[in-house]
Amino acid sequence: MNRTLFSFFLVCSIGVILACNRPSDNEMPISIELSLEDSIQVNYEGLLDLMDIDPTRKRILLHDPQRGIILLTDFSGTHLETMEKRGDNRDNYGMFPWTPAQFMENGHFFLLGFKGYQEFGPDGRLIRSTPVSAKDIPSFSGRAAADNPVAKIGEDYLFRGITPRGEYTKAEPEYYENFQLLATLNPDSGKLHRFLHLANESHFRNGQAYDAPEMMPSFALRGDSLYVTVGTDPNLYLYHLDDTSAPIAVHEMEHTLFFPGQGKAPAEADVKGIAVDASAGRTRSLTLVDTLLLACYHPGFDPLDRERYQNLEGNYGEFMAEMEGKYTDRLLIMNLEGKRLADLEIPNQLDYRQLLYRNGELWFLSRFNKEQEEDFVKLYKVHIGTKN
């Protein structure tokens, strides 16, 4: 491992205490300490996303979305395999995968996509492939990065499964009544099952029109409990896997600052296009760390800055640079009941959504450097400590 970066400390000691969690006079306040334990540098000329980490075998999977390359390295950053996986060949994932590749217990890795379930050996050789059994394969919005997780439920794999377009347009109420957030795929039969409609309490049932980027779900699984957030919706939803027809609990997340997207009047919505509302606050990832829920989020813009954004006539780059300095990405740390334990600014060195918890270890990918092109990425092992 590269231990030369210990001069960089993320020690963000904070003491954020909510009124509902305020300790008695005999109790010490709770503080959350976030600190760097180690780092790994992987040299590479190009953009890389983090897919998975295997701390036991000391292996890392990264993805180059521009070239369709899956890169396997060790914890020294040494390139072990460079696998070109875009295209129509049998051992390729097609145009793009639905999910990131994920390590298996035997050292192989798998991914899900238009070609169904694919399992590869550590050398990139295709070991097993099961096509999707559905006649019409959905056009899921895929992203082969750590903020788009995969989880095992019985014999099936659970993943994010939204389709931006369908039978109805975003200007119609039926679109939100039929919108589904998640899907499962069976690796043996290829059976695909979509499920989890928007809850009655959903922010997206307010009569406005929303684009798919504002409705991207994130989830975390703990036993039979399924925790879900949905883009710009400020709520945390808790479901039981035995019955996901309705949440068993809905918690409004206690952000320090959060401005949900307002949508558009249905008559004003462009039903043929997909827009991105940069002024909308949204949860970008949800990660379970033992008994803590970590939600990476962007707060969005306040009403005045949102109006400026909507009526922008000047330099877009300058405006967004101003907003980036004013509204920073944050990490909301909650207990399993959705109560806030801490809410802190994500340090500039860390990617605001690409984090993984594996074998008791929390890893962040380094943030993309907009100011200077770099021929490497770093992975930071981060410790979250609770102090009384």
C-alpha cells in the first residue's frame, strides 16, 4: 500500500446533536470522527470509476467508461489485467453494463447488463453467461460505478432498475403510478423482475413533471430490511422484503441543508427529452456501514439561486463554479431509524458518491480533478469513529 499520504488527514470531528437525540445532563454528546487510515494509487491515463474492492485477496476492480475497459489491480496499484469489454463479442458486456462488476467469493467477478448475467475469471475470461429471459429487454439506466450497487437476495441479484421512458410520458400521472425503482435478475434462469413503485408519500406524486435523473434510487440492504432513497426526494424509505407494496416506515432525512427539485408543470415539460436540473438537491448514494447509514448528497440551490439558474443568461461555467463553492457535497450519517448522527462536508479529496464498505473496511475513490489532468486515481481507506 502507498503510505506516503498520511500528511492528508480528514479529521472532521464534529458534534452534531439533534433536539430529538439531545443527551441528558449526565450524558456526553456524540461526535463522529472521520479519519484516513491508508491509501492506494493506481496509475492510469484516463477516467476510472470504482467498481469493487476485495480486501481479503487485495484486489480492486475499476472501469474506464470511455474505453469500455475493466481494470484489475492489486493493493500496490499494479495492473494485473486490462480487459476490453465493450462490443458484440460473446465475452463483452455490450454497449454498457447495468451494474458495476462485483467480486465473488471464489475470486471471479460478475456483472449484469443487456447480455444478462456474466461471470468472468480473474483473467477476464468469460466463465458463465445467462441471457435475460424477457422478450423485450428494458433499457435500464446503467452506471458501472460504486454508487450503483448490487446485492444478493436469495438466489437473485438486486439492482437499480429504472427505465427513463415507457408507455406514459413524464407529463402524465400514470407515469408516476407505474414508475418502478428496482429489479432482480436470476443468474440461473435469466428471469428479470421489476418492482418497488413510488410510495404514496413520494415527492414525485405532487402533480409536477420530473426527469429520470432526479428520480435515481439508491438502496442498502440489511437482512430483510431494505432502505431506499429516491434522488431529489428528501425521504428515507424502509421496506420489508416480504412485502414491498408499501414502506413500513418513512423518515424525512434531517439534512443540514436540502432543496428538493420543484419539477415542472406538466404542460411545460419536454416529453421527448431528458433534462438534468442541477439546482435540485439529491441523494447520490446510500451505504450501510454496520449500524450506520451513510447518504452522500448534494443540497441543491436555495430559491434565489434556483431562479438565477433557471434564467441564466451569462457564463454557465462561471455560475456553476460559484454554486460549487457555495453548495458543497455532504455526508449524512444516520442510525437505522433514520435519525441524524452527523452531517459533514465531504473533503475535496474524496469522490462525493463512490464509496464502498467491504469486509469491515470503508473505501472512497479520489475526486476527479477538474483543474489539472491526472494520470492516476487514488483510493482512500477511511475510518468512521464514534466518540462519547
